[in-house]
Amino acid sequence: MNILLLGSGGREHALAWKIKQSKKLNELYIAPGNAGTALCGHNVSIDSLDFEKIKDFVIDNNIQMLVVGPETPLVEGIHDFFNRDIALQHIAVIGPEKMGAMMEGSKDFSKKFMIKHGIPTAAYKTFTKNEIRDGVVFINSLEPPYVLKADGLAAGKGVIITENQGEAVQILNYMLADAMFGEASSKVVIEEYLSGIELSVFVATDGNSYKILPVAKDYKRIGEGDSGPNTGGMGSVSHVPFADKVFMHKVEQKIVIPTINGLKQDNIPYKGFIFIGLMNVKGEPYVIEYNARLGDPETETVIPRIKSDIIDLFEGIANGNLAGKEIIFDERTAVCIMLVSKGYPDSYQKGKMIRNLDKIADSLVFHAGTTTDKSGNIITNGGRVIAITSFGDSIEEAKAISLKNAEIIDFEGKYYRKDIGKDLIKQ
Ligand code: AMP
Ligand code: GLY
């Protein structure tokens, strides 16, 4: 099989690394990819939103499967584009159609879905530009902290949480009246604050049956002890000790099954991954958000824990026979530490030479923001640069290996968190 994978981050390198191991693979192409994906297949310089160019490439290279990494092409309707085109209809697309991608593309849509199908989530109300006054009344009725969310995609920046009521009102005004996030904040969801510990649950579905992948926890804040601004993710751990049998039974019964049944009931076709962001509130799972794709950097610990063939899993998703597929998991724990550029998540420099990548033997090294310069050197090309994933029989063991290798791989301005997984280790 010839596969085209869309995206250019650590998630895509982890996927490319796994796809490359399949006996079912003929050629793998990654658009646009990074210096790491180039080690697993052929990078092609096509933007993942340039659907016409993707079409030409797919036809010219006899691609049989399109795997969509990031959310934007899904929300923009790449799957629908393939379905509509007679020359592309036969190609399997891993990732939902536009309607399913709305689960991520519109917070208002996903909240309505959760309420309709009885899926536990924070109480909320949605407001538009003409309803700012009602929004202020709603804010005044809530206890702090206040959670305000731009309805649409806002590059991970659309959620603002503040303790201060005046600031919450100000942000509501910025979002609605001043279009702080453009069209994405033409509606704002204001919701109850959930206090607890977060968990990422990835579910593969063919629209009918489902498989729950190993769960993971990511570390969003830039600073140790979960301090400072949010990032795309500074590391991840899989498995997560508090997600034991009892908790996961609740997740499956109260969230996963109602979600899959809700999609069917609402006639929302869905072939791909649903990433459920959960909050564990005193042992009860609540949905914080749905995403229409895999998470990053959770993918860098979850995908290496799948032992079975990933193309076989993709075929199950695409052909509607996922129920008959066996997925085998690695029981060990994986810990990923992300090396980032100094200054991230604000401004940072690119183009720094990355050294010692060849000195790592006992970890998986996934490239997030890297590229190759004219002389063939691998250089930094993003805020998040390199994800280092290691296995162990415990979080401590896996983390120690990732930390050791985080010291060895080097570039000017390298920064990483040394406390990934620390909150999960029993004292
Ligand atoms: P999202 O973009 O929806 O993933 O939200 C970003 C982050 O904001 C989440 O990962 C949570 O840490 C936090 N968050 C979102 N909604 C809530 C909520 N209702 N209560 C507490 N924290 C939240
Ligand atoms: N790690 C969170 C995300 O990918 O959105």
C-alpha cells in the first residue's frame, strides 16, 4: 500500500515511524514532514491545506490511503473533498469528514452534543456578539475561576482561565466585540471550572465499533510544577496509574459508548481517531473537549505502545471492520520529554544546529520542529524541537532514560521540563 501522511510535527514522525514498520507498506510519503519523517519515507513539499495539489500528488503516485495528522485539513473538509471527487473516492481517508471534525472545530457544537447524549461535562452557556450583557450576567453567577473558550480553532490559544471576574468580563468583550481570535471567537463558550487531573483518551472508530488506545497524560505548561503559560505540550506519560480498571470502566460506559452512539444517532459519519480530553474529578470522568485527531505529544508515547500493525488498524477504520481487528499493546510505561527552543511559547529563534542525535540508542527520538539546512545538517525549525520517548517498567525508569538523553541531544537555547510524570509517581 502507498500512503500519504499529512502533517509536520512529532505526532507525524511517530506515526511515520510506526507505519514504516508495517509489512503492508509499499511507499510512505509525508507532506510536508520534517527532518525526522524524512528518515521514514519521502517528504513532499505540499501544504496540508492545498487540497488540489494533494489530489494531483495522490493520483500521480497511486496513493491508496491518506492519513491526516492535524485538525485543520479535517475541519476544512479534506475527507469530504476526497469523497466528492470521482478520482479520489476509492482512497481510504483516516480522519473524519467535516461534520465529525466539528467535534473539535466548534466548542458550541461539541457541548451541545455532550448535553444531548448525556455525556458528563462542565455546565456551560454560549454567547454571541449581541449577547455580551447576558454573558456578563452568567459570569457574575459563577464561582471563580472563570473558563472562557473561543468557539472555533484558535491554534490552541482559545481557552482563557482567570480567577478575576473583571478580567473575565474584559476577555469576553475582547473575544466577542473585538474579535480577539477572529471568526473563531464570534461565539464564546463560558463554562464551569472543573478541578481535577487531566487525561487524554484516544479512541479509534470506524463509525460503528471502537477501540480504546493506551491512555496518556500530557504536560501543557512551560514550567516545572505546571507553572507558566500553556504550550503545545512539554511531555507525556503512558500508562497513567490513576486510570485504573474502575476509572476506565466509567470512561468507557459514560463517555466512549455514548459518544460513538451519539455520532451514529446524529448521522455523523466518523472514520478516524477521537481524542477525548478528560478531567478526573474525584474519580469521575468529565469531558473537557473532543479533538478529531491524535494529540501531540501523547502520540509519541501512545503509538510506540502499540505492538500490532498500524496499517491493519487503519484498514479496520476505513473498511468498517475495526471490531474484527486485534490490537496488541506493550504493557511497559513510556515517558516522552520534549526539547524546546528558548523563549517558547513566545518568540524564539530557529536554525540552531542539533547535535548528538546519532548518540542515542536507548530512546526513540521523534522530530517535532526540525529541518535540514543546505549542507544537510539537522537544525531547529520550531518551538517544540525534539521528543525523546523511552520505555521502562515504571514512570521513574522510563523517565530516567529520557532525561539522560535530553542532556545528550543539544542545541543552542535547549530547554525541557525535568518533572514530567512526577505528579503521577506514588510518594
Ligand atoms: P482546550 O483547548 O479545550 O484543551 O483547553 C485547554 C486547557 O484548559 C485544558 O487542557 C484544561 O487544562 C483547561 N480547561 C479547559 N476547560 C476547563 C474546565 N472547564 N475546567 C478546568 N480546566 C479547563
Ligand atoms: N496534547 C494536546 C493536543 O494535542 O491538543
